[in-house]
Amino acid sequence: GVLYLMEHEEEYVFTLPSAYARSILTIPWVELGGKVNINCTRTGYSATVTFHTKPFYGGKVHRVTAEVKHNPTNTIVCKAQGEWNGILEFTYSNGETKVIDTNKLPVIRKKIRPIAKQGPLESR
């Protein structure tokens, strides 16, 4: 996928995780798994996000780890861990940490071009 941040003139190219159907005989749910790569050539930053699948016994669901890297200097600027749909803890290269509860973030409506102005391979 490609995400344009027009106000910053940035273009992020990213892959998507796999989605797995779980518990199809009881209460079904979807689990994400695999690695996602995100890259912005303009800024020189990239990120790898790993969606960890739940082990057969024990373990947590929706767990992720991530690493943000500044490619020109080969420096890891941030690491993250937690749950993609819950609490995420970010640790920066200067030792600072930040915790975000994704359940408390405001929902922001997407801004999209009118359908008539979208290309044949675009979708809402």
C-alpha cells in the first residue's frame, strides 16, 4: 500500500500483515500475523512491525513489536511493544518512554478524493 501525507509531502510505502481466522467452531475472531515493512524515501525513515500470533497454549493476542530506523545513519530511533488494539509502549534512543492507549485515541475521519477523481485501482 501507499499512504500520502500531503501536509508533510511524505509518501509511505508499506506491506500488510496476514490475517488468520481463529476459533471458527466457537466465537470466531481474526488474528494478524507476520512482518510489515514501512518506508519513506523522502525522510529516510523505515519501520518494521511484527504482528505476533498467539501461541497454542498461553500467550497474549494482538501483540506487536516494532523498530523505527533512520536509514542514512543506520540508527534505531524508537522501539515499540504492546498490543496493536490496546496499550503500546514506545522507547526512544535517548531513553525516553511513552505509553499510548489506542482505545483512548480520538477517531479521525479519513479525507479522500471524490470517486470521480480516483484512479481505476483506487478504492474508498
